Amino acid sequence: MRVCIPIEFKPQGGGHYFLRFLKDYLEASGWEVVHALEADYDLLFTNHWMVTRIDILRAIRYNPNVRIVQRIDGAAQDYGRKDNADDRQRAVNRLADLTIFQSAYCRYATREKFPVIGQDGPIIHNPVNGELFSPEGPRLAQDFAQDVLVACTTWSTNPLKGAASVYQVARENPEVGFVLCGRYPDAPDLPNIYPQGVLDRRQLATALRSVDALLTFSQNEACPNHVIEALSSGLPVLYIDSGAMAEVVGDCGLPVMVENFPQQLAHLMTEQEQLAACARQRALTAFHPDFILGRYMDEMVQAVERPPTLSPEERIWLAWHEFAIVGR
């Protein structure tokens, strides 16, 4: 099977991290991955709006029988974006032969909460590298004054990631250490805040296994990688009950609000050992790459075997008509 992923992978961002993971897994499984639209391939894979509709039509001109796979991150509106990103992914979805949602919440957010995606499809969560994100391995050499440590991690500075709430609970709970991994440019200078800066995956794994729990106030997440990586590292999770958080965490953590953080953290710490084992086991079963990416491969094979969503005549007409309109 030959798959085209015509996207330039960037160092950060959940979508790019997934695409690199997928590429490596497909190639290790004997599939071929190409990046040029004009190449010969069976499937074109895109993440939400990363490949434009016009470029997908270009791909159809090169490969009239190609199948289009669209992985849905969620509704851009749900993340506070006010541009035309949802219009772009809606336009792409009309061409898709296979639509994959990252979570049940992702499906709800894009088909009901914000009617963006017209086609239905399977729900497949994100995978995690359980060998890298493991309870065993190096830990931070930094000295911490507090006995209980929680990690908070984000690449985005979007207010919905909940940094302001993290700062508030840090001010109100000086007996707890907060290890901040990622971009927290406005973090207050408090003795219980330990900024680690932007970390690569190996450094992040080291930081996660150095703490007792993950704390996240992030809202409207479709399938939060940082939570899955924390579970794989053996961390129970304190999470705001929003988006797919409860769906991903399962029984391996507790919902939390700013107001009840001390009580929920104390409750979690009384069962930390059991919850940590639960978290690791959940990651190794529900989010293992062989399970998750194996499902992706099965769905893509079935998509190639099915007739395309649009007939060959409709595809050819669109591929030429829209090019004539935009002058490409």
C-alpha cells in the first residue's frame, strides 16, 4: 500500500506528532509513504485542513482512483479560532472517502456542537510510545522543596489550555510543586513553580516520571496527547471535566476545579499507587500503537476496497471545474 502525506512535519503540535508516528509505523509495517502530490499512491492522508481542497483535487488529477482519508482534530471554533479553518475542513470532508474522529467528543463537537463534518466514520484515539513514556527511566535532577509534585504541560498559549488556572492554584497551594513543561511565558515567579521550558519528547518523558500526577485545566480537547503520555508514564490525572478528558482518563484520575484542587489532590494522593498502576495499564491497552495504528491500517485498507465517495465522473468534473475557477 502506498500512502501520500503531503504535509511538512513541524517539531511541535499534536497533529504533526501523530503524523510522524503514523508515517514511521506504516513504513515499519511494509507500507510506502510518499509526500509529493504528483507521485503514484493509493491513499492521500490529511489532518483536518492541513491539505487544501484544491490540492486534494490536484491529487485526484494525478491519481483518479485515489482514496482520501481525513483525520479530524476537532472543530476550530471549539478551540477559540475565529478564522475560516472549519470552512476549509468542511470543504475537504466533502471529498473524503474515510473520516476518522479522534474521540467520541471529537465526533460530537464536529457533527453536533458545531456542524462542520458531514460524513460519519470510526472513532480511533491517539497512540502513545509506551517505551519512551514509561515509569522507568531517568528523572529530573532538580531539587524540589515540596513533597508532592504535579506536572502541567502545553505547547500552545491558547487561553483555553488553562494556564491562568494553573497559576491560581499554584498561588493558593504553596505546599505543592508545579513542574511546568512547555510554553508558559507569563508564569508567575513563585517558589513552588518550576518552569522547564519547551522540551523534546525524551525530556518530557523524564519530567513526567519525576512527579506524582498530571494537572490539566485544558478545555475542549479532542484527544489530549499530554494526558495519554502522562498515563503511559504512570501518572494519575487531575483534569477539568471538558472535551474528551473523562473519555481518555477513564478511572485513572479525578475531575478537578480551581476551587476543589486541594481536596481532589489529597484524595488522589491517598490512592496514588493504585491509580498509577491503573494509568500505565490503560495506556498499554487502550492507546498502544499496535492497537491504535493497526485500526488505522485496517480502516484504510477497507477504504481502498470500497467504491469512492464520489463517482469517477464527479471527481473528474470537480478536479477540472474548480481548477478553472481558481486559475490553477
